[in-house]
Amino acid sequence: MAQQDDESTASDTSDTTTIDVSTTPVDVSWEKSTLLHVMKLSVGYNASAGTGFFTMRTSIELKGAFSENIKTTLYLIIPPNRIRTLTLLTADENEDHAGPINKEMPRKKKPKRTRWSLHFTLHNAGVVDFVGPKVAHLTPKNRGAGHVLDSLRLLARQSSFQVHLAPKVLSKSRWLLLCKAVSESACQPMVGKPDIDTLYGGEGGQHIELGVGAPDTEAHLTRATNLDPSLNPPSYDSLEPRQPLPHMAAEGSSVATGDFSDYTKKKRRRISSDGESDAEAGFQSHGVTNHNLVLPVIRKMLAELKSEILADMERSLPTIIEQKMWPRIAERIDSRVADEMELVQQQLDEHRDGTQDLIDDLVDDQCYRIKEDLKEYVEEGELKSQVVAEVLDKIEDTGLYVQFVRPNETMNR
């Protein structure tokens, strides 16, 4: 039973001029860190056209997302013409190039030792395109998402890194064909792969600026500047004095000068006697005595305002759902479908391997039984042949005497 090249999605092995690997899980390591089980690699190559693409993506939770359960996908795009060399490494070479594991990174399972790795060496540092949604800032929702985001920014600034993948993804000969084409500058970017204008439910993505400065400190500064402005109040030196309330300004200059004796005499005491509510006391403090006429007017205004808000929500809700909810739902469905397809493909591979082993065992058992039966049959045939030979020998040694008598002689006797 033939095995497919890719455990997720791959092109037919009979076509040696086209490579199509989609969303296969990979680990990425470089000089300072390692991303475990959070990246997915997509590779395309057309030998006849001399074009290809390399894309890695991952999903993290960001603040301000449409739903708490929906993660935002971020992309790292590596154009082939920006790659100086692409090398396929063996298991021993991987040990020499592997970077340290970041213990704060979220892990779904223990890292698997893979047999092959792709070693990327770029022409310059920072030529990897970091693509995200069209938002002002990327603010992680939790600490784990923050570490992933920081690692993505750091990875996008590297000039050399490794992508570790399972050996079943593609045959070694086809990987070597791709590495040779990229290293010899015979592979140019494939048009529309990927098309960032169609990402994020059709809203399109944008290139995220990596900024300048030390990599270790920039990530911390990015998280600090991306926080909600309300959480970072301005300096007290930059605050202006507050304007006095209108009714306080109308009381005269005694309040402004600090003389509160006249102000306290003129200020009406706010009390709540029997049958008098806080709202009524408030009206009296502002000189409103006929509150029985004011309260119905306020209630009517609030009711009209509530009706207008509800009507506006009813009009705008379908538009909000159509423009914002459905694209995100579609993106989430696509992501879930891809994950489920990957899981199903993995389970199919496992069942296929188990079935192949079972078939091999059954075939071996049947072959053994046939051999034993054939051996017994041959032995029985040889025995029968020996018996027949002995019978023939006895027949040859035996004499036969025949006497013919006439009928009349028989009667006389």
C-alpha cells in the first residue's frame, strides 16, 4: 500500500515537477529560541514555471477580537528570491543546529524528534514578511499568546533558522529538488501565493512593522505600548486644572479665592425627609421646586432615547453580522476544517499502517500454511510412488499360467 508524501495535504508523487505541501505542523528553531507545535508550514513549487512560495502561520488570542473563542491567524511569508541557501539536514546535523527550548512557550505535547529539517539562510536579516490583520496594534490576550507573538517578531528578524518537520511530509528526492532550485536562484515568488488581500474574511491583511532596536527589549516595549491608554495615565505635570462646575462658578468669586464662609451659607442643604426621594432633594438643591412636572418629562425622554437606541440596534445589527461576524465565522470554520482534516489524515495514516501490518501478518501465516500443506502433499506423493513401484515389481516377477479346455471335454469329465 503506497503512502502519501504529506500527512496533511500533498501533491501526487508521480508528478515530480510540482510540490504542494499544505498546513503541516512544524517546529521552528533559531539562535535564541524554539517555537514548538504552534507553527504550520505551507510550501508550493512549480518547476516548469520556476515559481514557489514558503508560508508559516499560527493562531493566537488577541485583545479586541470578535469572540473570545476565536484566535487570530498570523503569517510569516518567505519569498524564495530572498533565500540565499536552502538545505535539507539529517538527524545528526539537526542536533548541531538546534536552539534552546523556550520553557515559557505553550506546548500541546512533548516535542518529537524529527529526522529531517529545512535550514533557511536568507540574504539579509528582517526580510521575512510578517502579516497580520488590519489593526493599529497587536495586543496579546494572555501571557502565552504574548510569548508566541514576541517569538514571531524575533523570528521575522532572523537571517538563519530551521524548520523541523515529519519525515512523511515529502520524499527526500523532492526536498532536494526544491532545495537545489532555491539555492541556485531558479525559484521566484509565485503570484497570488499567498494573496494577503483576501485574508481575514476578505478584509485583507497588512505587513506588520518589526521596528528597530534590541530584539529582547523591543518585544517588552511593544507589549507595554500596546496596552489600553486608560491603563497608562498621563503624568501629573501634564494635567491641567479642572474647570469649576457651573453652579459653583455662579456662586461668586468667594469659592475661587478660598473663602467658603459665604458659599456654605448660600449652599442649600440636601436632605431627604419623609416621602422625599434623593431625586427630589437634587431638584431642590438646583432650585427646581415643581419636580412633579419635571420627572414625567425626564421619563418620557429616557423612554424615547431607549426606543431610538433599540431601533438603531435593530437596523445596524444585520449589517454588523454580515460584515464582521460571518467573515470571522467563515475563517474560523476554515481553520477548524483544516485542523479536523489534519487529524483525520493522521488517524487514517495510523489505521493504514496498522492495516498494512495486519495484512502482512495474515499473508505470512497463509504462506506458511501453504508451504506446510505442499510439503505434506509432496511427502505423501513420494510414498505413493514408492508403493506403486513395489506393486509393479511384484507383478513383473509373478508368472501367469492359462489353460484352454474345449467344451466337449469338459462335459465328458
